[in-house]
Amino acid sequence: MLTATTLSEQLEAQRDDRLRVLIAGAGVAGVTLASFLRTRGLHPVLIERMPRMEHPGYMLALMPTVDPVLKDIGVHDEYLARSAPLTRYAFRSHRGRTLRTDDLGALLSLHGDYQGIERGVLLEVLTAHGCPVTFDTTITTIGDDVGFSSRERAAFDLVVAADGIHSRTRDLLEVGEVSTVDTGWAGWVTWSDALGDDPALGEELWGDGLFLGVYPVKDRIGIFLGGPVADLRIGPSALAARVRKAAPEIGPRLGAALDAVTADPDTYLWPLTDVRAQRWIDARRHAVLLGDAASGFLPTAGIGAGMAMESAWMLGRMLAHADRTSLSAVLAEWEHVQKPRVESAQSNSRMLAKLMFRRGRAVAWLRETAMRVMTVKAVLGPIIRLIAEQPDPDAAAESAISAR
């Protein structure tokens, strides 16, 4: 679990580490890196700008890229126990009828597990062996040392900005252009206990200016109901009623999902935007971007959180080979290996967004015609290749050090 700890206590614990690492952001990427480094005998300082962990959470689909990450941290069994298999995927027409159902389990089983999990539960799993964090703290300056909002100062060998898509730490770094894709869509997230007859089934309805998805997690399903931002002003209940009218064939499971949206007084609104930094490393400040701060994903391919965890694991495994003299070379090789992988997956998510987040009856008909013949394997082909070609971080680190 995350344990609230003062900054001075964290700094004292780190005093004799061979690499002094500061991680800004206790989200999925930051916690993954912090937990991994602690298994290697380091004491990374972890800070979080929120005064407490009160993120409302959402559902994550994690592909097999995360299996080696969780095994190295020693929490893979707990992860499987607290997540749910996502083995089948159904695509529904704009009228709500199921057009096709694909076997995701058979597609991905060769590579490992494909699981649904709540974000908050994932953070608990990642910190099962304990993880100190200093809340309500941000970085204010980065130079020869780091200044904090608490007015304390300390020197580090590496600063990791893992504080999300709207990273404040990134604004202090020289990482080139930071571009974004704004789909103009957003959606509400909530939960339902109505698992239906097939609890391992994920379903999506791509409508005319509407999107409804349900995704399994442990003992319940996560629900996303969205549309163009301008259309969301009517509120979740009214949008749910619009879906019922537009898609009368949704069936009891999706009907229960809409009931849950209507009944929830505190749904979480998720804007569908992403971000991409031109560079991940600011060598002058000995700092790197990680996770959403480097490449924040649209949720369309279900790969963003997994790639953030993989990037953190790659970085941690490579840092295990580094000392202060080889650190720059190791970081450069990490960016060289990992950045193209992440951006390839991000581009796939952007491509799917162009297909999914559209409006117009004619567009809906054309899309459904294409989806009748387009397999999930074809759509996710680039992602599956990334899974199959996961790089060896130890070999990458050794190559970087020997090439210095």
C-alpha cells in the first residue's frame, strides 16, 4: 500500500543509494517504477501533488505486456486474483444489435493474460509490498538540485516526471514540442454489478454520435458512456435515454449499464484527449518523462496503462545496470528502444479513435459494414506485434554501457 511519509524521511532513507531517484506522480507509471526500484534495493523518493489518493478511478484493460512487470515486482498472483479475464469482445451496431463477437482469449493466450482491473485496485496491487509517498508536494524548480513546494531542496541523479497527461513537472523541462489530439469527445464512467451471462465479455456500441462500452473487472463491470462534448451538456441521464431510443436492441446487460449511469450521482467525466512529447529526456536537468507525461493515450485500444507500466519496467530494469557514470548512456538507450514502441501503440489508438468517435447515420452504416468483415486480429495486429516483440531491457542496458 501507499504509505504517507514525510519528504525528509524519504530523503534520509535514500541517502546511501548508488542512484538517487526522484519520481513525481503516484499514478500507474510512477508507482510501477517506484515499486520495481525498491525490489532492487533502492529507495526512490515518490511525491504526489494530491493531498491524498482520491482519484475516482476507472477500468483498465491490461494486455500481456504487463506480465513480466508484475512478476518482477512479485505481485503477479495478486494481480490475477484481483482482476478479471477479458476473453471475449462483442461489437454492436448503432441500433444495439450484436454484429460480431471475437475470442480475445485465443488471440492473446500465446503471449499471456488479458485482464480487466480497476485503476485503484491496480495501484494497491503494485504497492502490495509497501511504498512510501509524500502527498501534497510538487517540484517547483529543477537545476543543480530540486526545489519542492514544501521549500525543501535536495540533489538527485535522476528526476522522473510521471505526473500525468497534464504534467506540471514537464513544464519545467526542455523536451521539445508537446502535441495533443483532442477528439472533441468525452464520457462518463461508472460501475455495475450486472455481469450478465458472460462476465468475461467486453461490449461496445458505436453509435451515431454515441458510444457505450462495458468492460469486466473483478466482480463487476466498468461502464463508459460518451459522445461529443457539446452533446454532454444534457447530462448522463438524458444521454442514457438518448441511447435507449437510438439503440432499442441493446439487451438487458447494456440496459442495466445505462440504469447504472442514470442512478450514479457522481459519475467520473473522462475527456478523450492524448499527448505526445517530442523528447522524453532533458539531459541538462537529468530528467525524463514517463507514462502519460511522455505519451498519454486515448483509451481506444486498451493499451495505454500497459505501455506506461512497460516503460517504467524497462527504465527500472535498465537503471539496475547503471551507475552515475553510465546513467546518461542508459537513459538515451531506454528512450531509443521504448519511445518508438509507445508511439506506435499510441498511433494505433489514434487510428481507432478516428473510426469510433464519429457522427452521422451514413458513417455508422459504413463503419458497421467494414466491421462485419474486419477481424479484431486485424485491428489489433500492430499491438499484438508489440507484445510479441517486447525488448530485453538487460541487453539494452548492457549494450548502452559497452558502447560508451
